[in-house]
Amino acid sequence: CSTAALPYALGIASQYGAKLYAVHVLSTDAYLFASPETCPAVVEYQEEEQKMAAALLEQSLRGTPHQVVSAVGDIPDVIFRLIREHQIDLLVLGTHGRSGLPKLVMGSVAEKLFRQASCPVLTVGPHVRNEQKSVVKFKRIVFATDFSEESIAAAPYAFSLAREHQAHLALLHVLEHPQGATVDFESNGDFVTRRMKDLIPRESDLWFKSDYVVEFGSSEE
């Protein structure tokens, strides 16, 4: 899953001329279930895996300004420290989409990073189709907004990505069906569209194409 996220990190770093930090953390959780007799072998195996991972990252990042960081510890703590030390602008990571017992035992590292990181987080989930290219270029972007403070804070990032990649940007708002009430969906849709248009910078027509979509139903669906 983390390998699937690499082309997106490369695409963004390349487009913005950013330095890419590739971080591989050897989690101390790996030793929790090891017996005293097997612990040395587990440590040796994990360290060898870490060396191989670092070598693969170096090969994948050739030609891109980068730094490969290998560390041992609690994964979120290590990444949060690196974000502070290197003034990271964006965290890109792959997610396994675990649920049930695996999530309960291992914890949700991605969720903790997403909720507590001091910079924006781009997550690449397990159902994202595999990109054959080494560098991803964004062609179509959707910015979903409910006009809350949190969603409005995401708008500049969507606009910036659309501008840098000359991508088509769709602004989406979902009106959920009210229970036991009659609503003029046409009037509400027109009102919402005007609100979305107010979010777009005036000069955006010079940067990217955009349209406005109002749907009715469940937000997730």
C-alpha cells in the first residue's frame, strides 16, 4: 500500500519542485509478540528488511531531490518529529484499510497521522487502481465541500493542485434528503451552486477548468 502512494508523492514533488523525504520506520510493535529466544532473530530480520527498503527507495527516487530517512520507534511519533524538524508541507502515505481485529491489535497508524498531523495529509487507499507510471499527473480533481470551516480549509490545496496540473476541477456539494419534510431542491441547488462559485478565485479561468455539482442523497455514496 505504501508503494502505491509513491507515484503520487513523486508527482506532487516534481510539479512543485519540492524535496521529497522518504521515511521508513521500523516499528517497535514488531517485538511485542516475540519471545526472548526469538527476539534477536526478529531484530536481525527487521533490520535487514529496513536496509532493503531504503535501497529500493533510493533507486525509485533517483533524479528527484530527496532524502531517505530510516528510523526505529513508534511510527506516528517518528513522523511527527520529522514533520517538525524539516517543516514538511505535505504528508503522503498509503493505507491498508484494516478493520476489525487487525485494526484493534495493530492500531490505525494512518488514522492517527491523519487526525493529528500538523500538515495536510494525502492518503492513498487500498482500492486505488495501480498506476503503472512512476510519476502521477492529476487530470481530474473533485473538491467535496459541506461549507464547514474544515472543508473550506482544504479548498486552497484543491485549487493549487488543479492549477499546477492544469486539471479539471469539480466542486461537489451533497444535499441529504430530509426526513418528513418537503424541500425545493431546485432552489436549494441554485443557492449551493452560487456558494461554490464564490469559493473559486476570480482568475481561476486562466488556470483550470471547473464545474459545480450538486447531488442529493447520502454524502458517502
